[in-house]
Amino acid sequence: MAKRGRKSKSAKAAEIAAAETMTAPAVTEIKQRGRQSQYSDEQKQAFLDAIKNGRRAGASWAEIFDAAKTQGFKGGLPYLKQMGLKSGAVSAKKRGRPTGSKNAGTKVTAKRGRPVGSGKRGRPAGSGGASNGASLGDIESIVARMVKERVAAKMAKAVQALQGAAESLRSLT
């Protein structure tokens, strides 16, 4: 096996010299990309003429397709349309609204923010506060009443305990 690695400078020079002495290959026919067409140039021209004349006359694509079939076209209608568009026999239709129509070039965009004329920002007057409609003063009075009831209950318990202790001391003396 041959040794792999870098070629010496003399080997590179020999390759370059050999490449220069070789003559360029004779110019041959240009290779066609993709697969070869099943139609001859005359057939293709006949199909394109049928497309061009039919569309000028206002014929439908179905009628043009039938005419192309009689001339030997074996493909489908989409391929016939594609052939016409790529060759320039038919121009592609512009999409969207026609130039003279209303709103032809305007974009409709939604505006952000409040609607015009809606008045001041924020909540309407009187809508603030608790969700059940109680004001801050009402809440304070409710809390004060609850505290008063609990304190009164604890005081009553404490008084009863003291009275019980006092009775037990009296009985001892």
C-alpha cells in the first residue's frame, strides 16, 4: 500500500505540468438537466400556440386542454398550465384586489387603546371599594363589634372564675 500523507513539492509540480499539457476536451452538446421531455420541439410549440390562441380568444382551460390533447398532449391540465406560464405564452394573474377598486392599497389595522370619545380613563365614579358594596367605615364598625363581643365573652369567663375562687376561699375560713 502506498503511504498516505503530504505530497512533496516536486510531485505537486509534476501534477500541475501534466494538467497543463492535457488538451481541453472538445466542446460537445450541453447536457440537459433533469429527465428528457417526451415531446418534440414542434409538439411543444403546437401546445404553446394552442394555449396562446385559446386564451386570447377567451376559451376556458378545459377547451384548451382538449385542443392540446388532439395534438398529442399526454399530461394533465396543471402541467399544461405550468408549461404555458413558464414559456411566457400566458401571463400569471395578479392576486388581490384590482388597482382601481375601493381599498386597493390600504391596510386595515386595529387601533390600540381606548375608543375615541370614551371619556376619562379609569373606573367610573362610585365604582371603587369592596365588591359587596360595603365602605371602609362599615368594615371598621363590623371589626370593632366583633372584637367587643369576643372581649366581653372572655371577661365574663374571667369574672366567673374569680367568683368561683372567692367562694372557695370563703368556705375555707
